[in-house]
Amino acid sequence: MKTEKMHKRKKRFAKAKFQQKFIITFCVLVIIGSLLAGLLIYAMTKSTFTTAFVNSRLEMKNTADFILPAVIMSGIIVVICVGIGTVILTLYTSNRIAGPLKRMEGEIKDVAGGNLRKRFSVRELDEIKSLSEELDEMALKLKSNIQDIKDAVSELEKSRTDKEFSENIAKLKAVLSQFLT
């Protein structure tokens, strides 16, 4: 029995639905723009006449009817070229912007789960480098504050010995132990 490999999209950090939605929206806008331009040209030339040689005969036609096939063909060519350009540009741009955001989303979940050792990694040329640096700074400050609280709890624990106080300290330590510092 042969196993067929399914062609799956390469793993990218950007969300495929985001890319698809952007490409479709942009292409629809280009199609609408081409249609509007064609209609505008047709409306502006409807009341004029043009003479042309067709099959060795001189013909006189309404300008709009004469240029309409050329306007339609140029509109189709423009839509195809812009569509291809849009796909290429969207894949490149979304992986430069949405890619790092997607990667950072997972890192933020780690920090939210209590892992304050986590660092936010982005490439040097990524657009969100400053955001990454600020998040790293935030995690470092949280880690420092929590370590200060842990130290204070340890000092309190050493200074008092009654049972209720010890239980409260144990509860505090349980909460603080959720953070990896």
C-alpha cells in the first residue's frame, strides 16, 4: 500500500488565515478599482467617435466601443500582475511582522504561566524588537520583585514560630513557588 505524502504548507510563524484574508481583500480591491477605471473610461468616451482602419477598410466607431476590448484586457492583465505581487508581498511582509508576533505569543504564555526565566527572542531586524526588549525588562523586574518577596518571607519565617503564622507562611511560599525565578 502506497502512502501518499500530503503537501502541507511549510511551517511558518504567521497565521495562514491572516495571509489568506489579506490577499483576498487586496485582490478584491484591485478588481473593483479596475472595474471602476474601465467604467469611467467607457463613460467618458461614449459620446466621441474614432476612425480606424480595420481589415483595410476605414471604419468609424463610437470611441467607447472601439477601446472597450483593450480596456478589459488591460484590466485583466493588471489584476493578474497585482494579484501575483500581492501574494508575494503578503507572504514576505506577514512573516516579517506577524511571524515574530506569533512566536512572541507563545513566549508570553510561558511568562503568564509563571516562567520568569523566559526571554523574548526576536531577530535583529524584526519590527517588534523594542517590544521584545520591554517585555524582557518587565519579566526581569517581576523576577526581582518576586525574589525580594521570597527573601522577605524567609526572614519572617525565621523570626516567628507559632503554628498559625507558619501555616500562612507556607501558603505564601506555595503561591510564590509557582514562579520560576
